Amino acid sequence: MSTIIDLGKLRFLYRGVYNPATNYELNDVVSYGGNSYVYINRIAGAGTAPSTTTHWSNMVDGLSDLGDYDNATTYQKNDLVRVSGLIYRAKQTTVGNTPPNATYWALFLEGFKYKGVWDNSTAYKVNDVAMLNGINYIATANNTNQEPPNASYWTVFTPGFNYTGNWSNSTAYKLNDIALQNGVNYICVLAHTGQNPPNATYWNVFAAGFNLVGAYNNATAYEVNDVVTVSGCLYVCTADSTGNIPPNASYWTIFVEGFKERGAYAAGTQYEFNDLVTLGGSVYRCKTRSTGNEPPNATYWDLYIQALNQRGNWATTTVYKADDVVIHLGQTYRCATNHTAGSSFLTDFTGNNYWSRMASGQYYRGGYADATQYFKNDLVTTGSAPNLNLYMNINDHLSNGATPTAGTEVANWQLIISGQFTTSSTFLAQSFFYGSMN
């Protein structure tokens, strides 16, 4: 029996997109699911899909972009669909098998789909990106109501922060929330409610700052990084504290050192660290809280500015302070220690060491007299007018003799003019020196 060959079938005939109602013959070519198929069955027929290998052969692989995945659509091999920013390629005919089901789909092109703020009612798919508390998370598995940062479903995509303002005991804080407490910004490291910063289990310092609360008040509850003023100084709180006045080092550290001028010292006043007072012409700085401890008590005071307080002529029963300056018999003296003047300046000076000589001058005391207080450079006369002797005292002492040359007195006087001094001599215009000069 002879075989009739249709010469028209010795080549391929492109019939367009496959149609199940069309009758196909040998070597007909159709497009199906992005691929090209050739009809290989010798018996013409209709309604047999190109995925049937007894009737069709895959001639050319291709791709067909069908847009967003639809669970009701029948997809063919090499169809491309989009799910959550990813593009998947169908590996075989499928319907209702959502990517990334590996039996039916292969990842073709990886991408991301931004879904905005995370919502517990949204069904998220792999590579969906959602934002929570300023952080962008990417889904690693399909999920609904699995809140980030649940590591079974999410991983951090882009770190960020969520500023929530002043810390509140009633706020439910989440990871990377930032709250302000006492001038310091803290970042939440573990979700919680009612855990006050700087509790290190739940918070880390994000940006250090300070909270200026004004003058210290003993009844105020202070917290870390509160800044208060005490006696001109600024202190920063290092541990929560009530009733622990600066500079208590367990709760405070000096932030900015300053001073507070308190005027003249008063015994009944309570002074604080770095208070400044004036006493005897000098300025003193308080070293520690003090009441009734008068400068220059070194336990409570440092000399801040040394000065002199001019008090005029020395007088008995007068209260003198350190650095008071007096004049006595033509000479200037500086008070070395607080005291009340006795009846004898010589005793206060040489016996009690209350005074030091600042400036020595020559003072004419008239005729020499026994049992009299004499001081260095005092000038006295002896003899009878008109011819007198002039003596200069060289030691602070109480005279003990009828004349400057009698007994022990001879060691205290230097003869300046012998028998030629008259009461009319202008000795104040002259200078007398005892000893050697360089």
C-alpha cells in the first residue's frame, strides 16, 4: 500500500497561540505558556494541551509574563508571576499552588515588596518588607500576625529608630524605640512596659544629655543626669538620689565648677562647698559644708584671695583677724592669727606671736624711761639739754635699767649721736642705719 505524503507538511506551520478548540496536525507549531510546541502525533486532533508529550514536543523554551500571581489561574511551564517583589517561573502546569512552592515554581528574579507599617492582619509573603518601630524587616517565611522581630519569620532589612518622646511608665516599648529621660535618649533593646531607664536589661544609652533642674532641693528625687546648682557649682547626678546634697561623691560629680559670693563671714550661717566669704580683708573658699567654723580653719576653708585689712592704730581688747594691719608707734604690723588684743602689744607681738612686722620706721619716743615697751628703730634721748645723746633701739623689748647703758639694756641700744643732739635737731629728715650695708 502506497503512502501519500502531504508535501505541505514537510515544513512547520505556525498556528499562533494554542486553542483547545482547534484541530492540529503534524508539524503545527503553537505558543503555549511562553514556549513553542510542535504537534508530533500523526493523527490530527483537538483539545490535547501542549503539555501532553504524546501529541506535542517542546520546540523552543520561552517565558510569558503573566503579572501578579492569581490563585485561580492555571499556569503553564515557563509562565512568570510576581509575588511580594519576587518573580517566579512555573516549572509545570499548576493551579492554586502559591509560590514559593518548590514543586511548581522556581525563583526567577529576586526582589522586595514594601508593604508599609506592619499590621497583624496582613498575610505576609517571603521578601515582603514591613516597618515596625523605625526598623524595616523582611519576611523570611509566609506569615500572618507574627510580629517582628520574631526570628522564625523576619530578619532585619534596614535598621532604624522610632522616637517616642519622653519616657512614660504606661507605654509599651518595642525594640529600637527611643525615649527621653532626664536629658538622655535611651534606645529600647527588649520589648517591655514600665521599666525605667537606665535599666540595662531593657535600655541602652543612645545619646547622652543632661536635664537642668535648677537649684538643689533636699526633698527632690533626682535621677541620673539631672543637673543642679549648689553655691555657684553645677553638679550632675550619677545615681538616683533624694536628700544627698552635692558634693556627695556617691551621687554627684562636679559638672561646671563655680563660686557663690556670700559676703562677710557670719558664724551662724551654713556655708556650702565653693561658697566665698570675706574675713580680715581676705577671701576664703569653703571646702565642705560648715557652720561656725571661722576661716582660716584649714579643715573647712582655703585661702582664695589673700589681702590686707587696714585697722588703723593698735588698740587693747580689740578683736583682730588674720591679715588685719595695724600701726603701733610708727611701725606697721600684720596679724598672723585671730585673737583679742591684750594689754601689752609687746607681749602679743613677741610673746604670743600674733603679729609680724610689715614696715619698720623710726619713731622718736622722747627721753629714755625704764619699764617701757620699746620696738626696733625707736629713738630716745639721754642727758641734759642742750647737749643730748641720741640712741636707736635694736631689739623689741621691755626696758630694764635706768639708762640705755645700764645692765642688760646696753645690748638693746645703739648710740647714734653723742652729746651733740639738741631738741631742735631735725632728726626726722635723716636716716640712721645700724649694721652693715651692701
